[in-house]
Amino acid sequence: MLKALVLSLALLAATPALAQTADDVNAQIDSLLGPHEVYATAVATIQKALTEHAVDRLAGYIAYGEPFKVNGEDVTIADEAELTAQFDALFNDKVVSAVTGQAYETLFVNADGIMFGNGELWITGVCDDDACEFPFVTITAINNE
């Protein structure tokens, strides 16, 4: 009996969690961060920008002059020229692969933002008011080691 119970628990632990849908992700974003449409656009734009190495399109998701985390350390990018100079070091193959390989349905969403991969990139929205109808989506963390 004990053997059967242990085997059952082991099988249960090995069973993957139920898959979420795009609607599930949208509901999580709506609930925790604000309008999912804004974030869905940001996700698609960031993925395409990294696929195409398009610094100019990714530039809109950097809060210039404001610190964000790179491997746990505060980093500040002054402007698009500095982003261009540091682009390959920041968005190395590990980060690009994690972001571009991420399916929308598998995004991790919590009150801190949206995580790509295993934390290689995080984004969140900054709001001008309590309604937060039009959050400014920004990259808040890059983990490229």
C-alpha cells in the first residue's frame, strides 16, 4: 500500500501543469499589470526587434537615464547611441534565444512584470496615473550570464 502511494505521488509530481492559453495570459496581465493589448504589442515588438537586431525598435523599451538590472546590478543607458554601443553585450545569444523562442502562451506573469525564458528578460509597465490605461512598457531586467 505504501509503495503504491509513493508511486502515485511520484507520478503526480512528474505530471506537467495544465497549459495556459493566450486568454489566460491576457487575463493575468489585465489583472496584474494593466491592459494586455499594450503588453502583447510590446512582447511581439521586442521579439521581432531582437530577431532582426533592430536597435531602433528596441530603443522604445529602454527608460533612458533610469536604472534597470543587468545580472542583478544597476545599469543606466543614457541614450540610443549608448544602447547601440552596448547592444550585443546586453542582448547576447542567450537572451535573444530566450526571448525569440518564447511563446506568448508560456509567458510568466506576476505583479513585477512579464518574464521571458528563465528570467533572461523582464518587462513591466510604468503608469502615469492610477487608471494605468496606457502604461509605458520598459525592460526592467536582463540576465545574460
